[in-house]
Amino acid sequence: MVPPTATATPTARPKLSEADIRQRVAAERARLLSESGVEAKPRAHFQRPVERPFTRAERGETTIWFGGLTLRHERLCKAAFHSLGYRTALVPTPDVRAFQLGKEFGNNGQCNPTYFTVGNLVQHLQRMRDEQGVPLAEILDKHVFLTAGACGPCRFGMYEAEYRLALRNAGFDGFRVILFQQKGGMNQADLEAGLEMNLDFFMGILNGIMIGDLMNEVGYQIRPFEVVPGETDRVLEECVSLLEGRFTERRPTELGAALDRVLRAAKPLHTLANYAVKFSDQLTGDYYLEPLRECARKLQAIECDYTRVRPIVKITGEFWAQTTEGDGNFKMFDFLQGEGAQVLVEPIATWLNYMLWQAKQGMRSRKGIEGGGTAPPWWRLDRWAAIESRFRLKSWKIDLAQRIFTREYDRCREALGGTTHVMASQLEMQRLGHPYYNSNAQGGEGHLEVAKNIYYSNKDLCHMVLSLKPFGCMPSTQSDGAQAAVVSHFKDIIYLPVETSGEGAVNAHSRVQMALGEARGKARNEIAAVCERSGVTLDAVQAYAVEHPELRRGLLHIPEYKGIVGTAARFVRYVAEHMATA
């Protein structure tokens, strides 16, 4: 019998530790890189540059520069800063040269507002250094720039890095840029921060924005019909100077000395009482309403001829492009007025209201998601009740903020004569825009661009919508795709998107002229139809208005009529009713 063959016992491999495995992997990686001729470099992850802070001790001798809005907004906000003890100054409106500097010192592939705003700061600092003779060390030590930032999906989120890169490349490395976020505000944990973002700060800025909105709109409302050319701008300058002085003289409302001593020991109660006094003064006082009424009296004295046929062009689009009044949007507002149009500008207040609305929408979407990114089990009613309670409290706070903001805007609007438009309802905007552009998609103005097109066209507020946006702006490009469906469903809408850049003003103006011709035709047909239905002629209405000077006031309340858009057409209908009862 043959014995069975012996089976060899395999040699046991030594067990490797995690450290041994990592060492062998690293050695093999080094060998492969060496064979391929690739140099292995240590990883160096990007870290946000540590910038010398702007402290409270520097506040009295450091100038805070800002800009980017319209001149009237900036002047009022500057005065609000001054009233709080800050030294502030305005960066000039960007021009084409600023755009070119932005491209020279910045990255490739940035959007139009980036190049204009970044290059504008560089240009301004170059002028201070080269033309005004300010030493570089003084520019770096005694000047800072305040701007907005974001963490959104578009290139707006890279503004801060672009400012720092361009400043370094232009020879201003170390110049301080103060950033406040589109979401999240500014970190004010440091009690010695130079820019104190407290309630007085925000109320001053909000008042400046609201009143700046109204002064801009009333100017564009009156200017096309002024009898004496330039009269509107002259009166507006008087009004803004009056308001500027009022903002500058404003001092923060404080608790009375006796009450302050009593409550100072109880800090939470002291803070609550201090806030209550400030809010009460804002909501019930007439500190800003009084000068607005004086402005209304000045504007009322401007003589106007409302029989001039002017197509109304509503401005929408990306925030910066629809707001700036310089080369950043081809000076489009001046161009439209020169072409005989009445411009309906977009208030910044709508954007602020939209941000509050989106905050509430985001809370609703995330409701029920806890720290681990999951919802609690359905049977944990206690946790669901706590979630619902927190959501309702936060939602109530945002609703209250929106109501207060809208109320204050309306108070200022009524004090200025009440002829400007009310702030659009964000609920209505969402209902109009959501079928075409999901209202949960954030970035830029989100669904607002689509909703405004429908809102202002269907409510007989404009003949044409002109959407201004930077070349290649991602959120606005998405909106333009949705606008194709809007225009196909609403056949009477005249909608024109115009992408802005540092060049191409002639082409953009040519496109606008073509669309404006169609809008002008609508306005003429409209007033002809109103005259026929009312049984009057335009000459007869004009002669009647000359005989009745109260019909030629700058802040004349002309009623709105269903199906009638133009100011001249509404005026003819209004005067015809007067003539019929005379």
C-alpha cells in the first residue's frame, strides 16, 4: 500500500500594521513618480490669507471706502456711516478703464461686474498714489475697502479672492478688504472690531437704501415729462443734499440715563430695552419723513407735460448690472431716456425682501433635518414638536421683519408723495415664477427675473422689459432659458435680454433701439385707442391741462386703469373724465 503524499503546509505571512502599509504605499508611490520623472511635492492646501484686522482704535483715522450702488444710495449710506462716527468716502462709478485694469491684474474668465468693481478699486488707489501723492504706506495703513461677498454658485463667491489677487498684482499687497456676506453677515465676535455691525448700523443702511430707491424712482418718473430741461435733476440734487444732512445729523437713540443705570446690571434686559427704544423710534418717529415731505413739496413744483407719449421700460436682470449707472451696463438708463423712454428702475429693497423670503423658504425645506442630516423617527413626537416649534418661531421672526420693512418702505413712499410703486409681494412673485423657474433654485435673483417679467407686463406697469446681465452670468443665463417659455405663453410681452461687458455698447444700444421701436408703437396705439374711446383729442387734453396747472404738477396722482399702461394714456383718460364733469 502506497502511503499518501504529504501536503506542504503554507508559510504564514507576517501581519502588517497600518503604519507599515502606509509606509509601503508611500515608498511605491515615490518609486513610480521617480520612474516617470514626476517630482513629488508636499501638498499645500489653500488657506485664506490672514489679513491685518481693522480695529476700533483705528476708526477715527481710517477711511472706509465703498461703492457699487447708485450715487444717491451711496451718498445717503455714507451720511449714515458718518452719523455713527466712521470716516467714509465713495469710490467713483466704474468706467471702461476700470474694466481694463480688472482684466489686467485679475484672473481670466471672471464676470463683467468682477472686472469693473475690482479694477475700479485698483484704479482709485493708483490715482491716490500717483496723482494725489498719498504714500503707499498710508494707503495700506489708513484706508480699507468695504464690499459684499457671497458663497453662491456663481463667480460672485470669488470676489474676495479677486480683490486680493488684483491688489497684490497692482502693487497694493496688504490693502485691507472688509467683507460682509450675502448670507451670514460679518463676524463680529471681536468686540474691538473697527466696523461694528449693530442695530444702529443696519437701520441706518436700510433707511439709506429705502430712501435712495424712492429718490431714484421718482426722478425717472418725472424727468421724461419735465417742461424745463434739467429741472428734475436740479431739484433732486437739492433733495438729496437735504436728506444727506439729515442722515449726517442723526444720532443713535439710547435709553434715558436713569433707566440705563437701573438696567445696566441685567445685561439681557438692558439689551432688550435698548432695542425696544430704537425700534419704537424708527417705527413711530418722523425723523426721515419730515425731510421727505419737504422733498415732495419741491418735486411737486416741477412743471410737467404728461401728454408726451413715452414707452415704459422696466429694468430687471442681475443685481449689479441692473443697478449701476455707469459703463458697467453701457449707461443704459441715460440711453433709454435719450431715446424718449420712461425708465422704471428696480429698487434694491425688492432684493432685500427677496433675501428674507428665501431664508424662510430654506428653513421650510430643511425642516426636520437634524445634526446628522436625517429626520427623527416618526414615533419621536417630542422631537418633531420641538422642530415645529423652532421653525414657527424663526418663520415668525422673518415674517415680522418683512412686515416692518414693507411698512417702513410704504411710510417713506407716502411721505414722498405716494406716486412711486409699492414693493412687489414676494408670495405673488413666487407663484408667478415657480412654474417656469423652481423657486428653491438659488443664485443671483433666482426666480425673480422670470416673475418680474410676468408681473410688470400683466399688471399693465410697462410696455417692455429690459433684462441687463453680465456676459456669461450663470443664474441669468438659466433665467433666459426659462424666459423662452414665458414669452411663448404671454404673447404680448416685449422682453429683451442684454448681456453687458466692457465693450459692445453700440451693438447693445442697437438691439435696444429695435425693441424700443416696438414698445413705442404699442404706446402710440394705446393712446390713440384711449382718445377714441374717451372722445377727446390729445391737443384738447393738453390745452385743458394748461388751463388747470394742478394737472401739470410733478407728483400728480394719475389713476391706474385696467389695460392702460403708458403715463400719457392714463393721463388722457383721467383728464377726459375731468372734462366730462366740468
